Amino acid sequence: MFRELLANQILHACMFSWFLAQLLKVPIEYLITRRANWSLLLGAGGMPSSHSALVSCAALSIGLNIGFDSALFALAIVVGMIIAYDASGIRRQAGLHAARINAMIDELLKGHPISENQLKEVLGHTHLQVIAGLLLGVSVALVFWGIYP
């Protein structure tokens, strides 16, 4: 089983796609804000979406290796659509709510010694971040397909 896992080219491509997306978040954030945010290496949110990169790489790799007419490819596409929707929709809105709640807490606590924990605001992705993740995942899958015919 361990040998099969090590030989799984679809898994290699997917993990590389996820890792590359997470790694790219720090320099892209620095270019935009001029701040190095190292927490993005392991956190959610940011450009590009690592969730979208992972599922698009998985779907295309499955299609290229097993076939675009397979049930597994169909499942990968459906799961990918759900994840992309969730990343740019529900999680994005939760992040916007957290930002507003944090602003309300700041307004209420100005001048008071009470300290409250801030909610995490970077939960989801913009549509552009999701699209960038999708394109990254597709690109990685195509590169791996060329490497592992």
C-alpha cells in the first residue's frame, strides 16, 4: 500500500498544486500590501486559493489519467464545484461578517481596558483568488501529465 501511495501520480500532482498555492500566497500578499504575512503558509484565504488549486488539479489529473467519461471524474468535478462555491461564497461572507463584528467590538471597547479576541477575517476567497487557484491547479496537472505520460 505504501509503495502504491508513493507511485500515485495524481496524488503527487495534487499535493504539489496545494503546496505551490500555499507557498505563493506570501510573496503575492507582500506585493499587494508590502507586508510579509507568514501565517498564510498554513492558513485559509489569500491569493491563490489552494482549495481551488487542489480540486482543479485533482479533477483534471483524474480526467487525463482515468478518462473524462469516468464516474470518478464526474465526482471530482462536482466536489470541485462545491469547494469553489464554498470558498468564494459562504466562507467569504463569514469573513466579511467577522470583519464587521471586529469593527463593532473595536468601537465599543475604545477607551476601555477590556480586551476581546478578534475573529478571523480571512476565511474565504474573492472570485479572482478562486479563478487563480483553478488555473494554477489546471497548470500543475498539465505539467504533471507531461512529466508522467
